[in-house]
Amino acid sequence: MKTFNIPEFYRSSVIGKIKEVRKKQDPKKKDFSPTVLDFGAVRFYIARHFGFCYGVENAIEISYRAIEENPDKRIYLLSQMIHNPEVNNDLLSRGVSFLMDTEGGQLIAWDTLTANDIVIIPAFGATIAIEEELKKRGIEPQRYNTTCPFVERVWKKSEKLGEEKYSIVIHGKHNHEETRATFSRSELNAPSIVIKDIKEAYLLGDVILGKISRDTFFELFANRFSEGFDPNVDLDRLGVINQTTMLATETAQIADYFKQTMIQKYGEQYIKEHFADTRDTLCYATNENQDSTYELLKQNADFAIVVGGYNSSNTSHIVELCEEKLQTYFITSAKQLISSSQINHFNYHTQKYITTENYLQLNSHTPVSIILTSGASCPDSVIEEVLLKLLSFFEAKKTVEGVLLELEG
């Protein structure tokens, strides 16, 4: 796989060594079991796969190149380049400005742009309408386009589904940048609708089976279907694609459900006429990170710490998986580790910050076992800072150098 030129301050000697050792031990990526770092007083279970993925490193390389190549120009990001505060804040500190917020709200008016300005397209991609806005002002959106190749693969799949006369169901968050970009393309190719989870899939299935009326459909899915969508006609042939950072198992569950719904309505012998198999739209990094999380959760740990941006879809799904098994703390950096007795973390469900006391349980037993992982947009350097700060709260412990030597065998 291609190696990207990303700033050194995003890298980590400790995390880099862990990943290097695992890569040598498992070059074909078949072992999803966690890395165990045993410091005596505390034991860490580190996910097999975590941190910057291909698409994120590609976006970072292009963004910093844009800054380097255009020292005397105004540089804009369409919106957050990736959903990580450390990365976005660094870009802002270098003079980059956001044109839009993450939900598409305009922060800087289009009319203020000139042909001399630089606009970076984020890893999530951009809607066709936004690309046209840039072109009207003499700005070429492809010059610094960081759209993830795996997102573009979903777009190509939607085009193929449209050519084959399938309507398109997008499993995603309808206000997410990636889903908006995908929808803008799929609606050109075929009738399209966005659903956020399996519960909404069940509702759409009831529409297909005639259990929910046409009028109720328009109420339930308002603002999430293409213009002219007719539930009495456009739900006859379906293909499922997804926002690449959604929970992979749920996308598969949704696809299976629609397949069974079509079998129920039309009969198994006609399934190929009414349902397209599209599971190859799942992102490899999302799959690897989620599979690694399932293996992490087989460990007998005291709690989990997940590091990443609070608006990161792929990170939030890792949090949800961990929460099913054990106490989970969602943080953006080591700064949230206030002390050995206090942690400031984020509740994804209520969208509120929480302070928890005695989270390390230092006096309860030894060793304390901690699951540690992150989303695909979190720098290794941030994970290292979290690891080292947690480690600093324990007294009788082995050195980092010694534990890494043990890991190498």
C-alpha cells in the first residue's frame, strides 16, 4: 500500500513500533487479536487496527501540500478535512479557513471567493452542487481533492446500480458530509433514499409490503429521498450502498433484511430482478477497526478508552460496540485525563460532557486492565500521549522500552 508524506508530529515512536511488530507478525492481516502491553501494575489491550487509514493519510498529505505550495494565497477547506479536532485545529493555525460547518451551513459566503483562492475538498467528498459553485468562480475542485478512494468507489457503485435500473438505499446519516456527497450523485443515477439504521429499514420494508401508506412514507422519510420519488414504483428494485464509516454489521443486516423482504414479496426465484448484492461498498478500514474491536471485547478488561473526534462516525461506532460490553470513556486527547481519579469524557448519546471519579480503580485490584483504541482519523501521536499519561498514574511498573522489547520477542 502507498506510503504517504504526513507531518512527523502526527506519528509516534511507541505506537509506530507496536504497529511495526504486528505487521511483521501478521503481514496478511488475518489476526485481529489485540496487542498486550503488560506493565505489571497496569495492562493495556491495544486494538490490532486503529488510527489513520489510507483515506485520512491521503487527505492530510494533500492538505499540507496545498499549504506549502500556496504561501501567498487564501486557502479554504470546504468543511472539516477529517473529523478530528487535533488535525483540524492545526490546519486552522496555519491560516486555513472553513467555508462550511459539518452539516453544510455556510460560514463564508461563496461570493467572497475568487479564482485566485485555493479550496481543499475534504476526505468525505463534496456534492455536485458545491463543485459547480466552485467552478463558477474559477476554482478547480479537483486540484486539491482529498476525497477518499473508498468513498469514490461507493459513487461508482451507485452509478452502476442506476444503469441497471435499481433504486438506491443509502445506509448513512443524512446530514453527514459523505452521505450528502453520495446522495447528490446517486439521485442523478436512480431514485434514492437515505436510512440511518435497521429500525428505519424495517419501516421502509413495511412500505414495500404495503403495511405503511404512501402518505406516511413521505412523513417518515421527509427530506431524505430524491425529487419525484414514488414509493409505489421506486421500491420495486433495490440496491444498498453505505456511508463508508457506518457500522459494517448493520449495513449487512440492512441488506439481508431488504433481500428477505423482496423474497417475501416476489418469491426467491425472482430475487435477482428485485435486489442487487452490493456488500463491496464497505470500507476496508471500517471493517478492520470494527473487527479488531470485537476481538478487543473478548478480553477481561476493567474499562475501555476510545480516542477520537466526537463527531467522527467511525469512532462513535467503536464506542457503541465497547459500551455493549464494559464501561467506556470517549475522549479526544490526554487532556481529558484530569488526574488518576478524574476523567472528563463525552456521552455520544446525550451529546454532553461528563466527569467521572475513580475511573482507574487504583485501589481495587492489580493489575488494572485497560482497552485502548481509536477511530480512523486519530493521529498515533495522540494515542501515545493517552497511553503515557495513563501509565504515569501507576507507580510500580515496567519501562516502556522494556515492554516494547518484550513485544518484539
